[in-house]
Amino acid sequence: MKKQNKTILAVIYCLCILFLCACAKEQREADDKAQVGVAYYNKSDTFLNQLIDRLKEQFDRLSAKDIEITVTIRDAAGSQRTQDDQVKELLDAGCDVLCVNLVDRADPSEIIDLARERDVPIIFFNREPVAEDMMQWDKLYYVGADARQSGLMQGELAADYIRQNKKADRNKDGKIQYVVLEGEAGHQDAIIRTEHAIAALKSKGIKLEKLSCRIANWNRAQAQNRMMQMISQHKNSIELVLANNDDMALGALDAYKKLNVTEAVLPVFFGIDGTDIGLKAVEEKQLAATVYNDKEGQAAAIAELAVSLVFKKGMDNIQFTKEKYIYLPYFKVTSENVKTFY
Ligand code: BGC
């Protein structure tokens, strides 16, 4: 009887060990998995599309190591309401972290409330929420770039070009007649880029005369259309086009191509982003220069932060500005160094 009891105890002991091992394994496997939800404002945006591609690559890279990352991506097609619903759906599906490119950067409250209820951190990117909204909760982060820097660099590139190419002042009046194509109203990168580009040109001693400024919402077709209007208003007097992004600079160029004007009346065009087509246009000297918006760096920063937040490790290695912001630097791109950006 005594012996039988011992055997039963031994079996129970073994079963307990097996059970604990199984639990530990399950725990380990579960700990190595992360579900990431990505919501972005519009797939028709050239820069965003390329940034999202780089982001997928970054998650794949991290996933190939010893963790398994599942990424679900949703395009809001320009509607904040759609994005709010998509975020709810991503959270209901059990995502552990959200990467959100807001449609309306002034309206993140619904998304923040939904995420906070489930304690899921949010990394906003590219479209920066206002500072008060970023203070709503301590699990909100932002990855992007400093708009002022891109504007200053664009202005410096334009000033250097004008100094080196006296022909840029086509009517030789000692001033550069310019127009601006601006991004979406209310976007942190729009007005700030314009203001700083102009400030840099002026501080480098270039005399300017502003002819017009039109909003073209980051969009090539809209920029072409606005440029047509400005050309019909100012005829051949436009010497410089400053665009808040490459797509709009290329749209401006499209307008001139459509009008089939001679090279002698073409202004010089400057963009920002260094998208694939933007870089190609710089290489072919259709755009005089652009400023590289480091999508690879931003994608890597988003993915690494997301993984650190889910697995609660590695946060000490991340360099934050004001504890929640990561800003990647811009770079100047001319036909001389463009090849290094491919
Ligand atoms: C880019 C634009 C893009 C916009 C979208 C900006 O930083 O320069 O090309 O359309 O972000 O939010």
C-alpha cells in the first residue's frame, strides 16, 4: 500500500513537471509574438506609399530574428472616420501596438481613447499630432522629421543654385520672381517648410519677389493644375518654383511640359522628399535639387520602437526628444550626390 502511494505521488509529480514545462513553453512562444496594426491616411500619397513599403521591410527584418511579427495595414483613403473604425478593428483583432499616420493630425482623440482602454501604445508617424494631444497619455510616441530643417535646406540649395547660375535671374532685374506650391493646409510640414525656405534664401542674400502661392495638397495632378493657373497669370515671369514636396514640383514641371514651352522660359524647380521619381528627376536635372526625407530611417525607428514597446525591452537604447519624439534628419540632394540615395 505504502509503495503504491509512492508510485501515485511520483506520477503526480511527473505530471506536474510536464504541465509546468508545457506552460513555460507556451509562455515563451506567446512572448515571442507581436501583432502590429498600421493605419495610414492615404495610399495615393507617393511618399507615404514608399514609407509603408520600407516599414514592412523593417518588420520583416526584425521578424526574421527570433520573434514573430504579424503586421496588418489599413488605408483610410483620406477619411478620419474610416481610420477610427479601422483602428477599432485592429484593436479588436488583438494588436499589441499601433502605428498611426493620422488623416487629421488635429483629431486623434478617438484613437487615443480606444487604445488607452486596452492599454495598447501608439506610435504616430509623419503627420504629427499637436503637443497637447501627445500629452494625453504616456504611451504615445511620434516618429518623423523636423519640418524647419527641410525648409532651410531647400532654401539653401536654391540660394546656392541661383548664385552659381546667373541665368536663373532670367530678366536680370537682380531679383528672383518665385511661386510656391504648398502641401495640405494644417499639415506641420507645409507652411513651416515654405517659411524656412524663404528665410534661408533671404539670409543668403538672394533678393526675392513673390508672385503667387497655391495649395496643391501634396498632389502632382493638383500641382499641375495650380501651376497652369499661375502661368496664365504671370506668363513667362516665373523664375523659381519652390514646392513643399517632389510630387508637386513634378506637377509644376508637367504644366510647362504640357504647354510645350522652350527651355529658355523654364523656371528652376525644387522639391522635398527624394521619392524614387523625385531622385530620378534630380539625376536628370529636371528638378534642380531636393531634400531627402529619410523614409528608411523613419521606418527603422518606428519598427524598433514598436518591438521595444511590445516586448518591454530596449527602450533605454532609444534616443528620444522630450521622452516621446524621434526626429530623423533630412539631407540635401543634388545631381552630384543623388546616386548615393538609391
Ligand atoms: C511629405 C509629403 C507627404 C506628406 C504626407 C510629408 O512629410 O513630404 O510628400 O505627402 O508628408 O503626410
